[in-house]
Amino acid sequence: MTNAASSARAHRWTSRACGAPLVIVGDETSIGLVYAATHQDPTRLVSACLTVEDVESARRVAEHLGLLDVALVARRGDDSHFAAMEATLAEAAVDGASLVLTGNAGTIQRLRQGLRPRSFPTGRVITKAYWALGKTGLD
């Protein structure tokens, strides 16, 4: 994807939450969105929490792209990595940030359920599933 196409896609999703800090929570498939959102408006605070298979490889990619505020969490078979993701959501709620939940459809569903008890405003949450186990045809 070209930078222009990537930036246009980020703009479409992130412009709904203009002005507020933006927190992107997802997996390694979301790193392009983090890059595009960071470069869309250099004055906007953008941070991310991404679960990844290989933390060191993902760290090298993030550094190469100049992404400084990205927490990389090793994905675990016992789902213990969700604690770090949920902590990121709790911080975002306190900070008044807007959220973009991306990546695996099942992960997005679980994280959205975790937002309900916090009464996180639905207008500050944007979701986009990039993939789902056993599914094809997600755009």
C-alpha cells in the first residue's frame, strides 16, 4: 500500500476522533495504521499497544518506521497478553483518548466487552477487523 493510500485509510478512521489523543490497540497487522495515523497529523498524540508473535522483529520494524510510542506485547497461548491490552484501554479511558481497535475480530470483540463496565463512550471507539480465524473476505 502506498503512503497516500495508507494515509487516506487512516484519515477515514481517525478523523472521527479529531483533536483527542488516539490509542490504537491491535496486533502486528495494525502497524501500518499506527504509522499512517502518526504521520497524518504530527501534532496529534498517537500511541499503540500491539500484540505480536515476535517482539524483537516487531520492535525493529517500529523503530525503522520511527514509531516511538508503541508498546509491543508477546502474544501468549493462555491469553495472558490481554491484561496489557486491557490496561491500555483503562489508561485511554482516564486520559480522554479515542480508541481504534483493529486486527483480529475475536480480540476486538473481547476488548469491546471490557470497555462496557467502564462506560467508555461508544463515540470514541472505532473498530476494524482485519482478520478472523477461519474467515476470508474481510476488507
